[in-house]
Amino acid sequence: MATRFWHPVADMHAVAAGGELWLDHGSGAHIWDVEGRRYVDATAGLWYANVGYGRDEIVDAAAAQMRRLHAYSHYGDVSTEPTSRLAERIASLAPIDDAVVFFASGGGESVETTVKMVRRYWSLTGEPDRTVIVTRERCYHGLAGYGTSIVGTDVFKAGVGPLVGDTIRVPWASADALADAIDEIGAERVAAFFCEPIIGAGGVLLPPEGYLDAVQSVCRDRGVLFVVDEVICGFGRVGDWFASTRFGLEPDAITFAKGITSGYVPLGGVIVGPRLRDAFWSAEAGVWRHGYTYSGHATATAAAHPNLDILEREGLLGRALELELELADALGPLAEHALVGEVRAGLGAVAAVQIDESVVAADPGLPDRVTLGARDHGVLTRTLVGGGLQVSPPLVVDREGVDEIASGLRAALDDVAAQG
């Protein structure tokens, strides 16, 4: 047997046949494999390595906390200094006044928490029939139970049903479709609308102008809770602490993960506004029997503090705004390639090179061949739903690194085109 490691989101027959890529170390925006080959990381791991690789400051903080007290359950009234202090710090950055923070281990748990939270909220406030969760086509909210149920692409649901009920999807770019769907179901049955500011794994679909304001208004007008999933966008990737801040949104809750620690230690959570909080924190609410073994994990929260320090000290939110222009400039010419349908860029350090839909329809495996071919040209990327190539590098990448990404992708596209 070629490997005993069952890889996530993988065709294990192909992995076993072709072997694994063993990565060894990283520095800045680059990673080296065990054979010494260098790659520019076009994906920041999985959208998360915002401050890049090799940050001893984060490693030292985690190690120091491990030596002091690596972890303890935070159930009930127990906390640790880095955890409570991080909740205060996140609340101070959030675009929600008077917020509180519920911690989880990652984005999937954050979404699970929030679905249960909004449904429980309506039960506590006397409207238990409000259970329907509305999401968008092409959306992605993790692959745990509720996340799989509300994901906007059926490929993630194949063969694992039946899933959680009372979920519906609406077209990804239409606020009118959201309003119509809520009205058809009846607002008295709808708990919340979950919205990624940028649809990430679903293809890097940028919000149409005015869309986010419009869907927030639709929710407000109908009394539906508005949840913004910032697992990808949060902590600098779109040029502000949150996409909600950049777009002037005021959600009822925000999910986060990834950039909070730049992936050095798993951590996620939910930023919760007063409307939701007050129902749970009232004298009548009692114990909400929800949480995780590692909710508020002391080592993870200790690692988050220097990560946030680096984002602030090195001006990496501003760097994301520069990358917004640099990625569009460097990747834009790829739109003329025979295999490419369009390049999507122009909102922070997030972009995609979309393989032409007709090409994908005729040869569904072609985008993956481009992704694998990019490694031969020193670029690590991955294929998104719909055949796009992900480009979301660490915020520390320089213009030379951006050009490396563009030239490596072009060379891979040329190779695949030449193979016919």
C-alpha cells in the first residue's frame, strides 16, 4: 500500500497510484518539499496563511503557553488569560457593536455552532417554527453535518444523505431571489440567511455591486437573522479586518477561522451581536448545552495574539489592498489564453483563473491537470468547484512572487494545451 494516510477531499485511488507530495518547510510566501524544490504558495495553504510561513513569534507564543498550561476545558465558568483577552480583542475589531465571541476549533465547527445558535435563538424568543436556513448556490460553509446540509454545490452531498432538513438555496447573485424565497416560505419560518462575502471554494465569485447591502436589507425588512461567513475573508484578506467592515455591513453574527492564527494552530469561532447574545445570556435561558473540547483552547488563542500583532505591525491589511491591484494586473493577461474563460480578481488578495466552461464540460479533468502541472513550474494552487484555479497567496507575498504565480500558471496552461 502506497500510503496509510487517507487524505481529505481526495481521490485516494489517484493518490495511491501517483504518490504524495511531501512538503517540508516554508518561509514567507514559499514552501519547499522534501526533495528541496521550491514553490510559491498561491493558496496560502487553504486561504489561511495570511502572515506567511516561518513566523517564530507565533511559534514561541504557542510553546510558551504549552509550557505554562497547554489547555484546559473552558466549560462553565473556566477561562484562561489568552482566551478571554482574545475575545476582547476580536470584539474590538469586529463590525458589530458590543459583540461577544464563541470559540471553536475551525470554520466547520463555527458554522455548526451558528446554525444551532440561530435556531435555538428563535426557540428562546418564542418562535420555534423559524428553523429554515437559507444559503446561496455555489456557497461553501464547511463539511460538518450542518455545513454539508447548507452547502451550495451538490458534489459535496453525494451519497451522504439524508441530511438536515429545512435548508434552501437561492441564486448566488440575486437579492430579489432571496426576498422572493423568504416571502414564499414565510418569514415566520426562516431563521437566518448565511452569506459568504466572496464565494470561495465555489469558484471565487465576487459580490455584484450593491448585493451585500441589498441582502442585508432583505433580512432586516423580514426579521431574518443575517449571518456573514468570514472564514476566508476575515483578518486581512480583503484589505480590512473583515469584509463586513469594508462593505459597511452590520451582521447579527460572523463566523471566522483561518486567518485568526494564519493556520499555525487550529482556531475558529463566532462573533455574536447583542440580539443573539441577550437571548442566551438572560436569566431564563439556562445552560446552552453546546460546545467543543477545544473551545477557547489556550495554546490556540495564545498563538492568535502575535498573529494579529504581525498583521497590525507590518500593515498587511494595506498590503492586501495592494495585492488587489497586483493580482488583477499579473493574472489579467491569462484571460486571453485559449483554455481560460475569465480571470476573477479585484477584491483583496483573492482571485481565480477560470478554465473556460466549454473546455471543462468537454474534459472535466483538465483543470486538475493544470493544477498538477503548475507544480512543475513552481506554483502550488488547487482546483475550485467549476474549474477555477485558486489564487489567494499569503499577504506577505511580493510583486516578484505574484509574477511567479502568473508565469507558472501560464506555463502549466501552455503545457496542457500542447498535450491536446
